[in-house]
Amino acid sequence: MFEAAEIGNSVAKADYDVRVPALRVDLINAQYDLRHAEFSVVVVLTGDDRAGVNETLNVLHEWMDPRWIRTRAFDAPSAEERERPGFWRYWKELPRRGQLSIVIGDWSTRAILARLSGRVSDAHWARTLEHIESFERMLADDGTLLLKFWLHLPKKELKRRLKRARTDDGAALRVDATDRLLYEHYDDAQPVAEQVLRKTSTAATPWTVVESTDAHYRDLTVAGGVLAALRARQASGRPLAPPAVASAADADPHTTVLGSVDLAALLPYDVYRARLLELQSRLRARSRKARKKGVSSVVVLEGWDAAGKGGVIRRIVRGLDARDYRVVPVGAPTEEESAHHYLWRFWKQLPRAGKLVIFDRSWYGRVLVERVEGLASAREWRRAYSEINDFEDQIVEHGSALAKFWLHVSPDEQLRRFEAREKTPYKKYKIGADDYRNRDRWDEYVAAVDEMVARTGGVEAPWHLVPANDKRFARVAVLETLCGVLERALDRA
Amino acid sequence: MFEAAEIGNSVAKADYDVRVPALRVDLINAQYDLRHAEFSVVVVLTGDDRAGVNETLNVLHEWMDPRWIRTRAFDAPSAEERERPGFWRYWKELPRRGQLSIVIGDWSTRAILARLSGRVSDAHWARTLEHIESFERMLADDGTLLLKFWLHLPKKELKRRLKRARTDDGAALRVDATDRLLYEHYDDAQPVAEQVLRKTSTAATPWTVVESTDAHYRDLTVAGGVLAALRARQASGRPLAPPAVASAADADPHTTVLGSVDLAALLPYDVYRARLLELQSRLRARSRKARKKGVSSVVVLEGWDAAGKGGVIRRIVRGLDARDYRVVPVGAPTEEESAHHYLWRFWKQLPRAGKLVIFDRSWYGRVLVERVEGLASAREWRRAYSEINDFEDQIVEHGSALAKFWLHVSPDEQLRRFEAREKTPYKKYKIGADDYRNRDRWDEYVAAVDEMVARTGGVEAPWHLVPANDKRFARVAVLETLCGVLERALDRA
């Protein structure tokens, strides 16, 4: 979930100064309208960037009318609070219709901290996650607009801040012992936070992970997200409409997960040949071990048209025994497939023990082509993220290896390949008017990939974004990653 | 969840013979219409009455057109099935739109059996419950009409059947070793089954628990439930409409949970005085211990108008120290309360450690008066059951004692009391036109109580239905039950 918030988003001072005045006016107006609205708003502001949470909170108070903001900060529960069930204090402080609350130290954050303390059993933890989900669903069902922002600071940035605090008095004021503790436990904390974010990101109450390194970007994203959600809700009037959530791209359309991929990566032919043969032989060995141990593998290949998926697949299977793998090309669903749930055709194709299945395009079509082309409704593709997460959780829990790739090329490189295909007799069939048409929606696909990575990535089922302007680099990168994923699954088996 | 299915429902042979022919025609017609419908139907047929499941399955095949029924029976997973994630075999066999499947040995049943075997860890169990919930939510979101019937056999009836099998060859054919095992483990199995049923009874996919003792009643309830749900869905056309689920009362409107309460129960004055004083002193002792141990108590008093709630409360508090308790009278919500989630005002009132709060009417107003009077929409009160279950789970998990009472009087007794109130000067204020008007909806309230007990009762938070035609009997019964509940909470603390 955090990959999409480690890509160096930032907003220049001059740009920031231009945007803020208009944003402030819009926010105040939205607040004014809210006072007569039939719903309440709860903004959860949290994350691993503790200083950032406080700064953004102050900025929101400065930009909005503070008289109409109720801020509720929850620390470790007091003696009196511990006398009631855990959610009592949150319930008590819920805003009424027409009010906006900002919550600091919310239920999810407190749960993560308790879990990290080691005092929470597995069974208690599972119940807590359920209560969080029920609580948020209840609020959303009741019409509350619940906006959850997680301010994320990459580990190296936190380290940099702590270091600077040693020499700079101003910076020192903004960090304390808890931040140092946070740094020490960073690697333990991230998977726990990620689990909570995945589990509690439903269609109605998704988390927005905000890259927090650059304060301008962070504040514009949060404030802009609050504004967009308020406006969307006031416009739709529907009590159950999922909020339009600010993607990290809203503040600066040029920084996206795909934008962070280094397309200049390339591999000279000699190196490529040697690495390829070495990796194919490594894959062959692992695949034999997987057959013996009964560990199956699921490989997902997504990417732009002409990004080279076919070539990658050929290089993978060359490392495998024919009876061990199967390639599933995924196109438009058949009539029979359309008459079932969209996941049905993918469930059916899951590999037996020890086998490997390569999906050439996959269930992600739901949140890519079906979203962009309007083949799925907003309700449908929004809830697909948690449906997909549940599907992949089951694959991973079963002990299978799961490797997901997006092959990334630039629009120019794609065009070059399209044109080359038209000139090559045996590749001509691979190109049609559709392919050119899809190029018009490039930016929409970029936004869809952004949200896909943010909502379905993570420790258990990460996305691998592969630079594929150089086909050789892409093939080696995929094979190498695949070997690694398979090895980890074998270690767990 | 099972209380409402242990009340002796039955349908006489003559009545059954009259109803079946029309039901068969309607079922066949509904099946015919379904073939062109835009949704699929999955009927889950399971329960602790194994023989009943088979008999009902056969009856459905007889009454419906078997060519248009796909039956899928799942046993322990085969070697091939175990090679994939657990839900693979269920996904694979899902019907397409326009088809109806009956599933025997469904995901919930298999999960319960695995859990009872002791081979499933707490963490794995929690994940399984989540996957079941996600799976069913996905199907419902996709438009599948999912109907889940749990055929319940009270323990004493199972015992009777096993006994009869020893002497009667016909009966012997219908029981086997698994049934004997089931009987031995009955008390362990019921709480596990109940947990699954509670957790997976959502507004869109509720369980219908069917009393299975009488075969006529059982078959009519299941077949009638399938028909009603099909008809409701075909009429509404809405893809997300919650199915109209057959309550156990549909087949025979005279048998209800309230109908099973023995209103003839009474207590002579002398016995009453002695028992009352004894129980008040027992309650006083327990309440002191609760204060010391920090165990709080939540008492819910519901019941008909003039059922004697006030008198019961006065007898409870006489056994308590004034600083230990609080009575919360619940009426129509204030303007401030209406501007919040309906549970907000109840959360706020939860007791501190060691204290006792009596709710004179409660959150159950949502599924009683608000349902019957149309103050809450069907969407709202249908989802309230799981909202209430989550609320009460948190109270119980916190270690508090929770005691829920429904004071039951007959319509005649109520009328007598209304008239008496009008004649008593100091009670006259207690009676108004509303009270008489509510009597017109008696049957609707009876049905609402039935569903309330079925969906929110259970081992952790059972309903106590108290016969209150005799006020003395009711007071003693409530006090005695309350002492018991408090004692169990103290033992756990």
C-alpha cells in the first residue's frame, strides 16, 4: 500500500503559493454548506509521519474556519475510558449531522500501536479488526462521510529527519523519543499498518495514503482531498455514495507510480544473454523443487499494449518443464463467463499443487480496462479492490507464490512498436484501431494503475513495476523477481 | 440464534396436504421465470439435522422441476481440491445467471466441522470467517440471490430419534455414526455454529434457522422461503435488494417465540415475598462484588406496553446501592440524538467499571417500534441486527454482564391493565391513544420479536422471554436471571 507513496511527490513553493488562496476560499464555502447538510464528516488524520500529522492539522485549522472544526485527539485510553468497551470514547465524540470532526489518534492507529506492543493476542487482534470494519461500515451506512488519510514517510526520509534534528534546533523540536522508537521499529510496524489499511479499505471507507516527505504536497493533497470529497458528496446527495477520494496524483499530475519508473534502464546484449541463461536455469531448479514440495505459483502479467508481455512469457516458460506450467490468455469474457461473477473464470484457473500458471492479463482488467472504458460501474470497480485483495490473500495463505508485474513503456516507445508491427508481416495481426484508440486514454490508465498499486500492493502481494522500454532489461527483471518470489514461497513451505 | 427454533412448530397433515399443490405450481412457475432472469440463485441447505437436510433436498426435487436444479454436495475436500485455496471448489461450481443451485455441505458447514475437529487455530478460524463473509458479500453484490437455511433439531429431539433408531428399522436407516457423534458433541457444536451464523448473517445474506422437528413444517418453511425470496426478487428487480427471508412463522402464524411462552405461570404472594427478599439480598451481594472487581452490568428491559417494566425496575434497584446503578428511560430520540447514528445515545450511556445500567427500552427500538411504525427503512432495520450484535459483542468482550429481557403479556391482560390505569388517578398519565393504537399492530410486533430473538439471541447475549401476566412471577424471574448472569460475569472476571 505504501509503494505509491514513496515516489518523490512534491509541489514547488511558487505553485503552492498560487494554489492555496483558491483552495482556502473553496474550503470555507464547503464548510459553510456543510452546516446545513444531512450528513456528518469525520476526517481521520494519521500515519507514520507524526510531525506531519500535527503540521497538517494546523494547516487545516488555518485554511478552514476553525470554529466549525471539532478536533478530537485520542491518546492511550485513560483509566475512565478503559472502564468501557474500547470504542466507547470514539462513539461519544462523533459529530452530529452538519458537523466536521478531525480525529487524531483514531481507532486504527490505537489498534496498531497496541498490536505492536505485543500485548494483543491473535484472536483479540482479529476481533479488533472486525470491530473497526463494523464501526466504519455503520458510520458510512448512516451517511457519515468518513475520510481517512495516512501520511507516509519513507524510512530513509525519517532517518534523514532524525539526523538533522541532532544539529538543527528547529528540526529537533519536531522529533521526540517516539519518533526514534518509530524508526527503530519501522520494519515491524509497516506490515501491521498495511494489514489494517488493507482490511479497512472498503469501497465506502478507503484509506488515502499520502506521501509526506514534501510538506506542500502533503498539505495540498489532504486539503484538496477533503474538499473534493465534500463537493462530490454535496453534489451527489446520495447517502451511500462512495466518497471521491483524492489520489496522490491530484496535487501534481506529473508524479505517479509509473512516473517513478526509470525507463532509461537497459541491458547490453552480452550481459542480457548471460543473465537470461543463468536465471532460466535458476527458475528450472526452483520449479522442480516446487513440483516436489507441491508449491504452486500464480504469475500475473499486466502492462501497456506492446509492452512485451508475450516475449517475457516465452522467456519464462523456456525455463520450465512443459507439464509444469500453463499460460492463460485473458481477453474479453465469453458469454458463459459474463454470466458469472467476474472472478469466476480466474478462480477456475488456479493451478494444482506444484504447477505454475501465467495470466497474460488478469482480474486486474476490472480496475483497468473495465474502469477506464466504462464497462464496469464505479460501484463495481471501487469494491473490486477489496474483492481482489481477498482473492489474493487466499492464494498466499494457501502457500502459493504470487508474482504481479506491470510492464511499463513510454507512449513514444509504444507508438514506435505499433508502427514497427504494421511493417512486419508476421506481427501485423497484432495491431488494430483499438490499440491506437487506447492511447487516447493514456492518462486515465496511468491514474488507474496508480490506484491499483496503492490499493492492491503491499508486503504479501506486491506489484513489480518493470521498465520495459528495453525489452532485454524487462525480461531479466521479471525472471529475477519471479525466482525470488518462488524461493520465498519454497522457504515458507 | 436457535431459541426461536425450539418452540414446537408443526403443521398438521391435513393442512400440509392442502398447501402443497399450490406451492408446487408456484415453485415451478418461479423456476420458469428464473431461466430468463439476470441473476443466479444459490440455496444453501444445511444444519444439525442431517437426515432433515436430505429429506428436504428430496422434497425440493420432487416439488420443483429437477432439470432446472443443480445440486452440488461437498464432502471433506478431495486431494485435488486441497491443492487449491479452500474456496476454489465453491467458486468453480457457482451457477450462471438464470440458474438455481442447491448446495449441500457448504463453506460454512465445512468450516464448522473443521473447527470442531480441533485442527484449526484461532488465527486461521478468524481468517476463514472473513473469507466466508467476503465470499457471500461478493455474490450478493454481484446480484446472486443467496438463501441460507439452517435446519435445527433440539438436542432432546435428536436423542429421541437415536433412541427410536434402536428399535425401528425405518428410523435406523436414517441415522448413522455421524449422528451419534453429533449428539455426543452437541453442546460443543452449537456455540461454534452460532458464531458462524451470527457473523455471516448480514442484511443481504441472512441465515434462516428452521425448526426441523416436524417434517411438514420444515419442508413448507424451506420451500415457501425459496418461493417468497424468488418472487420478491423478481418483483423488485433491484440487484441489491435484500431477499425477503422466510421467518419461521410463515408456515404457521400461530407458532412464534412469544407463543411458546407459558403465560399461565404465576407465583402465590407468600412465595413471591420470600423469593423476592432472598433474590434482592443475593443481588446486593453480587453487586458489591461487581463493584469491587470492576465488573459492570447492562440490563435491557423490553416488552409490551403495560407489561410491568417499571415494577420490575423498582424491584431490581431495591437490591442495589444508589451509587451503583442508573436507570436510562428510552423514549423518542431528541433532536440532538436524531442528528447522530441511532446507537450513539446508547454507547454514551454504557456504565463505568462496577456500575449497573438499566435500559428501560433500548436500541432494540430500531427493530421493534421503528420497524413496525415505518420510522426506519427496511434497509436500515435489516442491517441493524448485525450492528446490534457487534455492539453487544463489544460489551461482552469487555467483560460486562449483559442481560436482555422481554416481558410478555397477553393482549387481554394488556387491555385489562390499560383500563385499570384509566381508573387509577396516579396511573392515568401513563395511558394515551397511542397505547391503544399500538394494539392494532400486535401481530407485526410478534413477528418483529420473532426475528429479533432469532437474529440477536444466542449463547453470549441470550434473550430471556419472561411470562408477565403475573407480575410477581415476572419480577422474581427477572431478578433470578439477572443474578445468574452477573454471577457468570463475576466468575469470568
